[in-house]
Amino acid sequence: MKLRSTLLCASLGLAAVAGAHADTLAKVAQSGQITMAYRESSVPFSYLDKGKPVGMAVDISNAVVEAVKKATGKSDLKVNWQAVTSQNRIPLLMNGTVDLECGSTTNNTTRAKDVDFAINHFYTGTRLLVKKSAGIKDYADLKGKTVAVTAGTTNLQVLRKANAEHKWELEMVTPKDHADAFLLVQNDRAAAFGMDDILLFGLISNSRSPADYEVVGQALQVEPYACMVRKDDPKFKALVDGVIGHLMKSGQFTQLYDKWFMQPIPPVNAALGLPMSAQLKQNLSDLSDKAAF
């Protein structure tokens, strides 16, 4: 009972803090600075290259920064970058540590209770990264084996549900970020890494030996990625949606997609070679922020 009371108080406290920062544009105008979240290994959306955040989602974030400068009249706005993980990205947004999280975050109804989502900018599904030498082609081949799944992700929920339904008997470990999960496969401490297929392709393409790995299995579900803003902040959500909508309508988003998905990208200058999906092409005109589930 005491633990439940403590958790409730913590939840209410976080909600109160989130409310205090609900007007992001006013917060930024008053402080003269904005803090953007980035991921360290969500290739090609948001990751580090030579210590600097890069990726398609980082380019979108920078476009938002320019719009914020105009909206606040702060041409000299200080821009801070804060690394986040799957586990802390929502709390850090809610408590005002970061002002925008734009990376590889799934837009779903559970998260929408705590944050709001901008227009969806990608669609993906859970699959498996494995060593080619392992001979694993589908989930059933992993019976009794260890599978890495990044903590705090929807993929963990999806795989746990499918594991129970299909009786695959997977042993799951939950490292804190994607690079750590991939390392477990590289070191044979896990037989597979279950994650959004695009992130798996990105990790493989930037690895030292891409030919040693492959992505297998059917996608367990299709999920949209979208940038997160604080709950009940319609002015800032409208600004972010306006930026993404303009990129999509003007053709600039298609150019960004080509840059990060079809052309060679750092740090190893390998191209993912992944054409735009039918769902994403449709959303260039629909501009939907519809959640997955």
C-alpha cells in the first residue's frame, strides 16, 4: 500500500511539473534557450557521428528550431542537445528537461496519455537482427534462446505478447539502448535483437562487418514514428506540425528521405537503400498524426 501511494505521488508530481512547462514557446522565449533530445544509436534518424547528433530526425529538429526563432523573435536562441534513451525520453520531456523529442519514437495511444505527437514521419515494424551464420530465419527458430530487446520500447511489449501467444519460449534481456543490444548479438550473448526493422538495417550498415548480419522474420506489427511534444501545448504542437507539414508538402521531406535512406550516410558512408513505404508516401498528403494502437 505504501509503495502504491509513493508511485501515485510520483506520478502526480511529474504531471504537475509537466503542466508548469506546458507553454513551450513561452518557456523558450523567457529562458532564451531550447533543448532538443537526440538518440545515440537510432540510425538513420538520430545518432552520433564524431560526437555530433545527426540524422533525418535531427534535420527535422533543426527546422523546428528555425521556426521557434521566428515565433519567439529570438534569432540568437541558444540550442542545447540532450541525449535520451527509450526509458527516459518521456519523463525528460514531461519535466521540462527537453522541449522536443524527435527520433525513433512510436506514436501509440498509451504514450499519448502523457505526451502529444506531431505528424507521423515514418512507419516500421518489429523484426529480428541475427548473425547469418546462426541459421535463424524466423521467431520459432529462437525457441529457448536469448533475445535482446531495448528497454522501454514498444517492441518489448509486442515480443512478450507474441512469445506468450506462440509459445516460442524466448529468453529476453533488456539493455538500455540499441547499440548495447546489437553488441550482445555481436558477442554471442544473444541470438537475436528484436527491434524496428529500419533501426536494425541502420545498425548493420554502420557496423564493421555488415555482411555478417541480416534482418529476418515477418514484421509483427506496423507502427508510426513521430516527434513528441508536451501534453496540452497546442501552440507548440501546431508549430511542429506546421514545420513537418511544410517539409512534406514542399518536397523537402522527400529530399531528406533520399539523403538519409538512399544515399551513403556517415560514419561508414554506406547507403541503406530503402525506398519510401506506401504508408509514408500516403502520409505526405494526409499529414496524419494517428497513433498505432
